[in-house]
Amino acid sequence: MELRQLRYFVALSEELHFGRAAAREHIVQSALSQQIQRLERELGVLLLERSTHHVALTASGAAFQVEARRILADVARAVAVARSAVTASPTLRVGVIDSGYDSMPQILHEAQARHPDLVIHQIEVGVPEQYQQLLDGRLDVGIGRAALAPPQVASLLFRRDPLGVLVPADHRFAELDGVSVAALAAEPLLLAEDKQAPEFNQFVVELCRSAGFTPRVYEGTVESVRAAAELVAQGRCLYCVPSSCIATLPGIMWRPLADPASYYPWSILWRASETSDQVRTIVNSARAMSTRLGWLAGQDAPT
């Protein structure tokens, strides 16, 4: 059965005249008659009663007319949806870790300057969940440390972000140009919620161990940089964060870590099988911004 047969049948069922139906469909009358006969043979039922001067629907024909009209309407809607998708603004679902970090907002601003019609939906989600949502299609692009990424997730290292520590404004570290990693041994350190950022916690713990100590971890947990900054301002703990963290609370200061200086590796994440122009726009924007701002200057960093 072909769609054109349904169209011819509907036209004939509405006109009840072979000549008018043929003219409506822009075919000759004999071709219309042949297609209707073929349709009846394929269905195994008589759809029309014919005489020299009369055409009428049978009971089967009347029932078939309802379904044929519905099928043709569904096809028309499908065509309209497909055509509208071509002209609709491209959309992108982007994972962000925390609104307190500035890398992804800068990249998205760069991408939208290049492609103003790009519609971006930002979703705040931890890196492990970003991996899962990338794989199941709920996200198109993510950001984070790529060390634990599954093989189905591709990555581009675009920033080596100096690691530092948030301290209260009246803390002894506040007057220093740099805080040695070893000096953190005497301080309670707040770690991120582990389900949100296990890769960042691992990075901080490994840095402390490289300086000869295991960090004294503050027992509380938080789910955002702002909440962490509030605990720091209260003098309860210190919190290690990269320089891209935007500290908005008064009463706290960021000091870079030294001896050794450390850099947190930020990568753009996406499905390795993804080929869309929208994803490529974000990757290219990250690469261009990294080059322009010198985000990868210095020695190579681990991913």
C-alpha cells in the first residue's frame, strides 16, 4: 500500500466522481481507477460501489476513509515537524559544576558571540553525573577533570588553573603572597561533597600527600562554593579552590598555593561519537579562548 493510493482514495471518497477526483490529484482518470482497484485487491475488500453514473462508499469504504484521513494527517504533521526542525534555533545542553566557577560561562559567552542563534541550557551537575548524562544523551557538553572519564567520553584540556586556598581575612595566611602546601597540614580542610566532585577531592588529597601529610578533613560537607566560603568566613575551615572560583563573600581571601605551585586541569567533555556543529562550536570556543588568554601556559599538567 502506498500513500498516493490513500490520497487518491480520500479524494474519490470525498468527490464521489472519478473525473473530479482525478483532476484534483492531477492524474488521468484511468490511472486513478487503476490505483483504486489495486488498493481494493491489496485490502481484499470492496471500498466503492460503482455504476455508470454513480459512485458510493461501501461500509468498508466508509470505515477505511476515517483511518486513511488520519494517516494522511499524521504524515502531514510529521513532514511539518521535520521541516520546522531545519529552521529551529540549534540547542545545546551544557553541564556546569558550580555557578561559582568562571571558565564555562566565559566559553559559552564566546560561543554565543560566534553563533547568536545558539540556544544554551545550563544544568548544574557534578562531574561523575556529567559522564552518565553525556552517555545517555541528557547532556551534550560537560566540564571537569577528565582523569576518570570513560572511554566513550572525549575531552579537551583547555585550562591549567592555579590552585589556591580560601582563608578568612584575619587568618595568618592572609598576609602571605603564597601558602606552602605543607602549611595546610595544621589546618582543617573542607572537601567537596564526594558524590559531586570526587576527582577534585582526589586531586587535593594527592597534593597534600605529595607534601608529606594526609589532610585533616573538616567533618562537615557543602554542595556549593558559596556555602564553602561561608564556612571559611566563620573560621571553621579552609577550602582549596582554583583561581577561576569567584568568591563573592566579604571577609575571605584567596591565596595561591606554593612549594609546589599546583594547577587544576579543566577539560571540555563530550560524547566521543558526537559530530554536531553545536558541540564543535563549544570545543572550538574553548580552544580559542585558551590560546588567547594563555590558560595552558607553563608545564604540562595531568588530566
